[in-house]
Amino acid sequence: MAVAITERMAARRISQQELADRAGIAVSTLRLVQHGAKRRVRTRTLTSISRALDWPDDHLVRVLTAGQVTAEGDGEEAAVVTRQILEGVRDIRDDLRALLRRLDDLDRQRR
């Protein structure tokens, strides 16, 4: 995945800072993704980077998933895809909770 990002950045002649700005992420986050950090990368982060590089939204998720699939076949691939979907659902849930907290705060301020 790091190679794909770096090559695309070179082809587009954009810096890490510019890509991070376009993707709406911190440069430090982009560096972690580019250097294959062991920590979990959110699906939404990969989607943002893909969009900023003019790729389909799921491009980097597919690159990551392809790197995790083994010779075991479809069963393992399905498990990886399922984990990615669950991660995306968790991201949406977290965003929704944050929005609800903000709405509650606004409601309290109006009273």
C-alpha cells in the first residue's frame, strides 16, 4: 500500500503535506500509512487518501485486503472483508455518537 501511495504521489507531483491537506488528515497519519505502521488504519482514512489521489474510494482498502489474503482462499478473504466492513460500521457509529453529543450540547445551550 505504501508503494502505491508513494508512486501515485510522484506521478501527481504532490507532497505529503499537500496530500494530507487534500485528504483532510494529519501529515503524521499519512506517514504512518506510508510506512506500514502496525496500528490499525481506519477505513475512512484510506478512503480519504484514495479520493485525494483520484482513485476509487475503496482502492486502498482493496490494496490492503489483497495484501492480507493468503492461499487459504475465499474463506480467509471473506473474513478480511468482513473485518473491513465491521471497522467501517464502527467508524460510522463513532461519528454518529459524536454528532449526537454535539446536538445535545447545542440543545442544552439553547435552554
